Amino acid sequence: MHTPSVTSSCKCAFTLPSPQLVDHTCRGPPEVYTVEPSQGKGLGVFALHDVEIGDIVMRETPVVKISPPDFVKGTGYPMAAISKLVRQEFETLSLDKQAEILSLTYHATPAEIETMDQLGLIFRTNAYNTGKEIGLFPKIARINHSCRPNTSYYWSERLNKRIVYATRKIKQGEEFSVSYIPLLLTQKERQARLDRYGFKCHCEACAQERAATEVSDERRVTINQAFIDFEPQLILTPPKSKTATRQARKNANASLQLASLVQEEGLADYYAKAYRIAAISHARVGDWEPAAIWANKGYELKVMEDPQSPHTLELHHLTSNFLSNWESQLRNRSAMHGGQ
Ligand SMILES: [Zn+2]
């Protein structure tokens, strides 16, 4: 089966003077992906050509978007109410769109299949949070899961689209993957989360030898704990006491270890978070050069995702702030040397 991608936004610039001569066909960039069978996973989404880090793989408007009823602690969203809302939206769609939705796979127990609306089950398996709402993106839903994915995604409220972009270089013919779950968990914990999608994960992180899996588990648990431990330290005010300064120095060193751990584990989704920690930790001890470099590395990743997001703007601000401190530091040093 082949499903061509849809170019949903046209950025062609029309400069011809006569309206009769204006060519309204948007030729857009070449198609990025194709949907083909993926071994053991039903269908999957594959690269039609080499893709660079930051390249957009898909942008998709939700075909169904609902405001969820209240979340019930312990049992989740009430499925009957969700199914009803989804069906109402579904009925308003074209037959093509309806068929596209009904072609999606879903996971449910035999009892659920017996008692629940199939549409609700499809929605439960395939939908993504879109800000305060939940949306169904049939094309994006075709991308299979990996615990070391090569793409990431974000929801753009401004564009009303979910955007999937490459976080690694991807070769032509390689399968695109995203993560359906939080990734800073052990292999066992990840599989428990994935059970609700009804598959056993055999991604490159899960299919490793036991020793390698143990190392990977250890790294993920350490990264998770480090993110928690660093949280209260992420302030720009310099340490006041000698003890606090010593601690801040230790933190700056630990932040470098954290950045390399995240890279070793290949968890591109968390690179920018680790780089921001390294930037702020160095800024606190007045190491402006590494502070500026790490902030800029984080900014470069975030800007690919969404140039307007608060995270991107914050990293931009930190980079320019740290750069100017670094410049003054250099000026002061050369002034001191000049005065000798
Ligand atoms: Zn996996």
C-alpha cells in the first residue's frame, strides 16, 4: 500500500505581474515519506530520500479533535463519553477521511471489542494530546514507536498542526520512528507502558543483548534522576557562600556528564534539556564560554522545532546574555594583561 504525503502548506512566492499568468500550482518540496509494510509492525513510514536533522517529515491537521471529558484518576478518561464525542465529529467528515480513520489499527481486550465503539478504540490507540484537546492524525499515527526514535514531534497551536521532524540523520529507505511513551524508564517499565498499544517492542534499544540493555537501563534511570536533581539548581543567581560555590562547581561538572549520557543513549528528545542544564550550571560559576556554547547548542535544536516557542526564546535570550558576559570577561582579561 502506498499513501503519498500531502503538502498542506504552500510557500510559493508569486511575482508575475499578470493575474492570467499566475501559476497557482504549488510544487513544494519532494515527498519525504512513503507508507509500506514494516516487518512485524503492520505498516510503517519510510524515508524516500536522505533526511537531515531538523527536516520536517510531516505536518498534519487533526481530522478529529475533541475536548476530553474530565480525567478520572485511576481509570483515565471515560471511554463511553470519548467515543460519543469522536463519533459526532466523525459523522461530519468526508467518506475518504472516514475510511482513512477506519483503516487505523487499534488495541483492545476481547471484552472491550464486544462492548465499545470501534471508533473510540481507534481513537484511544492513535490519538495525541494537542494542547488542552486530543486529536487524531491518521498519517502521523502510521509512524511506529521506538525507544530510541529518529524523529520528534510537537503541537503547534498557531498552525493547528502536529509537526514531526528528524532528530537524527536518516538514510533513504530507513523507517521513521517516534516515541509513544516517556523514554527515561527501564526496558521493563517501557514495555509495561507499551502493553496498552498491544505490541512487544523490538526497537534497537529493546533488542540489545542483556548486558547492553542493563547499561541502557542504568543510563536512562540516571538521566531521569539527574533531571529531577538539577531542577532546583537551575537559577542564574551566583552562589553566595563558599560551600554553595563548591556545590555549583560540582554541578557544572556533573552537567557535562549528563549531556554525554544523554548523547550516549541517543535520546535526541532530551538533548536540548540537558544542554540547557549544562549552560545554566556553567553560567552560575562564571564559566561564560561553555555556558554560551551549551545554550547555543540547545537553542539550535529548539529553533528547528518551533522558532516561536517559549523554550526557544528562552535559550536565545540565555545564549546572547552568556555571550556578552563572555565578551566582557575576555575584555577584562586583556585589559589586565595590557596593564601589566
Ligand atoms: Zn523499544
